[in-house]
Amino acid sequence: MFGLFKSKPKNYVNVNVEEFQQLKKQPKTIVLDVRTPQEKSEGTVPGAHQINFFNPNFKSQVARLDKSKTYLVYCRSGNRSKKACSVMDGLGFEKLYNLSGGIMAWNRDN
């Protein structure tokens, strides 16, 4: 009975900047920036593709991505990218990594 209230386990991994950098070097890896275009002034991870999480078409945009690839997802602080990873997980993506601390952590550690 209590199993009815368990939440679905997350199918993404939270990683720190060092782990994110190592994963970025792997083949078939895509870095996905889910911030707004205005937030790019805070800096970006080199080579990142941007899909705004707040865009009403976000779900349909990510649904068109290649699910066989590995996705490294980041935002400003790591919270929005967690939500993006959850959406992508629901769409069948299996290799998802969220940058803990987002671009703020990236900027601090680079």
C-alpha cells in the first residue's frame, strides 16, 4: 500500500563541474543550456546548444533530439536543469547528467 506513494526514481545524475568536464570529452555527448537567451551574458559552457526551458515548445524541441546520445544539462543554478532532465527522462532519454550549481558553479571553477 505504501508503495503507491513512492515517487518515481530520477533517471539522471547530478554531477559537479569536474565530472561535467570529464563527461564533456566523451563521444556522442551534447551539452544543453536550458537558460533563456538573456542569461547567456552570465557565460556559457563552450559548445553548448541552447533550448530555453521556459519556451512553451521546450518539450517538443527536446523530443526531436537524438535519444542515443548523452546529454549534459545546465542552467543558472542547477534547479531548472533538474526539471529539464525530468522532462527528458519522461521522453525516453536515458543518459542525462545535471550540472549541480549550474553556470554559477562552472564560472566559479573555471
